Amino acid sequence: MSQIFHIQKQKNILSLRADIVRAIREFFWEKGFLEVEVPLIVRHPGQEPNLSPMEVIVKDERNKEYQGYLHTSPEYALKKVLAAGYTNVFSLGKCFRNNESFGGDHNPEFTMLEWYRKEVDFHALMDDCEKMYIHIEKKVHKKIKEVSWKRLHMRDLWKQYIGVNLDMYQTTEAIFALCKQKGYTVDEKETYEALFYRIFLNEIEPKIKEIPFLIIHHYPKQMASLARISKEDPLYAERFELYIDGVEIANAFSELTDKEEQKQRLKKEQQQRKEEQKETYEVDNDFIDAVGQLPACAGIALGVDRLVQHYTSCKNIDDVLVLPMSKIFN
């Protein structure tokens, strides 16, 4: 299929996509958020072990070369903006990740919506997600679709679907033993997160399709990423993921504001990349400093393409993109 034919074929869907993107912006403008255009090229990519940044070479007027990367998310830049004294901010733009599949739920170039609120925790972002969904329905379909959102603690989800008390499996050793007990082939070098997802992706995620609109909150503290640990439930981090029709749409945190803790977490991820023989990167010290200056805040990243897939009933991300990688390179 030619590139032009693909664009012609998807005209109605791409028009609806434009309406959805417009509605998203209007939602945040009406709430007084500032839209921030972050740089796509960064000097220091994130340290996430499961992500592969795309390298770029930047040359100045004297032809001197600089090693850069296309950002995997706008998170670092937006947190620097918050640390500089701004209030509620959002970014809606392109992100890039290498070693992603061409099609399905992934594309190496994709659109991400990310927003941050000051002086709130992640519960406020859950409210935002539910209200934004209604706003888009009203703007795009000219009606308010009544949906029932369900919010479930990760511990309750494991208990409900596989009869496991997750409180008892908060160490790598414990969840490794559980994987072995369940018959999975696992390696002693695997991380807690890898072992957790071995069970979650195989035994729980396929079943949550029965809950069309689901927010799973409180992930084990070993999977805190950039989230703060819950004071009320210290085995867990204040992190949630949003699922629509069984597909992960967003990932959110009550943000960590401890500079030293953040540095240690990034160093740990850096070491994990090294052990997995992946390319390692320098830690962004400006980002570390920004974390130490953050106000109490919560942030969320939402996959716009997947949200458009939901509204258009498209099973393949290629169908909601002007030119997906599968059409550019195949």
C-alpha cells in the first residue's frame, strides 16, 4: 500500500484524531494549565532499563559534533519547569523509543500527553482522567457517555484474580519463589519488576478486559520508578496505571521530591542497564537538582495514539497515524 493511499484510506479517522487532540488541549486550557513546548533533543536520556533512546548527532556552525538523543518522554523537562516556579503544566507532542514494534499498540514515534499538578497527590490525576474522558466525548461525539470507572488497589487485584496476597511478595526472593511455584522458567538475575510482570502480564492483565474503565493504583515500592512511597501503605508506591478495554493508556505518580533518593534510584537503574549489557548514560544532574526543588506535585503520562484507538475502535496503532513506521520503512 502506498503512503498516499494509506493517508487517503484513513481520512475520517485522522480527522477524528484532530478533533480529539483539540479537545484535549481545550480541557487543559479551560483548567488554566500552561502548555509547554519541551525540546525533543536532549543531552541526557532517562535511565529506564526497558527503554532504548534514539541517538542523534547535532552539529554547530563550526561542524563540532554533539551526542544527543530524541527524548523518550517530556518528564525531565517538565519537572525542571515546575522547579523553576511554574504551576500546572502540560505537554502534548512526539516522543521516540527504539526497539519498539511496528504496529499493534506500539510505534517508535508516538504522541504523549503529560501533565503535572502542584500541591496534590495522584488521586487528583485520577479525577482528571475521568473528567477529560467525558470532555472528549462531549466535544467529539456531541454527547456525554456514561461510563463506570473502577479504582482497584494492586493488592486487591492480585487477590481477586489469582488468590495471592501481594503483601507477602515484596522482595525479589519471595516473588522469584512464587514464579517457580507457578511453573515459570525464571533466572536468578531477573529483577523484581521482571518477575512481577511475568505473573501480572500472563495471569492478570488478560482478565482485566472485563473491566472496561480501570485504574490500578498502589504498585509495589520496588516498582516506584519516580513515585513517592505511600505513608499510609509503605509497602506500596503512589503510582497508578489507567486501562481502557484492557489496554494500558497512562502511568501516573505522586512525584518523588527527595533529591538524594532520586539520585540513588537513577544510579540503580543505570547499574541494571549495565548488568543487562545495555548502553548506559550519564545521570542528568540538572534533573536531580530540579527534583530537590519540586513542590508537592503529581504527574501523569498518557498515550494519545492509544486513546485515539479507543475512540475510533482501531485495533492497530498504524490506523490512527498519518504515516506509521510500517509505511515509512516497508
